[in-house]
Amino acid sequence: METLQLYNLPNIWELQCSLPTKYSWKTLVNLKMSNHWKNILQIDTIQKTSLKYLAINQIKNGKPHISYTTLQPTILDVRKGIIKSRMMTRTYTLQADRHKFSRYEIAPTCQMCNQEPEDLTHMLTTCSALSETRKETFNPIKNHVTKFIGERKWKETFFDRHQITVLIIDCTNFSYIFRESKLKIEELEMLTRDMCYKMHNSRLKLINISV
Ligand SMILES: [Zn+2]
């Protein structure tokens, strides 16, 4: 009873009056359960800033995110996937996070460039210490996208560093634009995964030197 109510399904009396076929019941249960969990996820996303880069409206129940379906069965790719997942779910710790976790005792300033708080946007789009790796890994992303959507649309869509961060972290946020232009989103996902991994490696090297 409670389960039927939870998923907003017909109650036992309604079912007794009109018993659905096995197929229609299965379809209805899948749909109702999917809607239920999607709603919960959406509410959670609004409340949890850690999920702010994820394209929750693109998630389909029972279907893994493109970030997982495009993973190659190699140790290197799995490593890249782990870093990407941590960044997507904001469990990748940067100086700005340490600042919050230490109740503001640790300074949030980036230890590599000392220019501003080190959050994901700073690391991926701005940090001057990582500019070489960024150039090497972001250019293929920009080239891939502009090849399909054109320079003008690129400038209109990715007009600031927040939008660029969103693109790198979860490119499915822009599926509505990419679909029209027949952009191969799987290729784009692999490029962003590569960028996140290489930026992470360069950062680790620099942090270890400065420690
Ligand atoms: Zn920096």
C-alpha cells in the first residue's frame, strides 16, 4: 500500500476494479518510479550546491551518464573517469573547499598562483600556473564544438568562465544546442575527460613542488 502511494500508483481497490495487463502495469510502474526519483533528484540538486554543474534534466532513469558509457576499458581511462566523476560531484577537493571544511581557518587562495580562491572554475579556466596544460587540452574542446556550432554560437553560449566550467564538467548541459548541430557529444565528453585528468596531474605536480 505504502509503496503504491509513494509512487503515486493506483491503490489496491482501483486495481481490483480494473486489473491492468502485465505489460501496461510494468510500463506504468517504470514511468511512475522514474518520475518519482527524477523529482527527488531535482529537489536535491537545487538544495545541494555540490551538484550545481550536473545536467540533472538530461538524466534518464536506468541509463548511465555519458561520462560512464564513453569510458574505454583501460586503466588510464578509468583513472580519468574517476577524476571526472569527482569533479562532477564536487568531491574533488580544492583550496576553496579546504577553506570551508576548516571553518575558514585555511586560506582559500590558490597555492599555485596566489591570485584568487581556488575553486573548480579557477582551476579549469583561470589559474595562470596551469595555462600551458589548459591551452593544450582546452583548444581541442573549443575546436570540436566550434566545428559544429560555429564561432558566433560559441561566443553567444560560452561567454564567461562559468559557462566554460559547466561545459567542461558536464557537456550534456548543452545537449539542446549540440543536438541541432549534430555534434558528437561522446567525442566531446572524452575530450573534457582528458582535460580534467591532465589539469589534475599538472596541479598535483605543482602542489607537490610547492609543499
Ligand atoms: Zn591559481
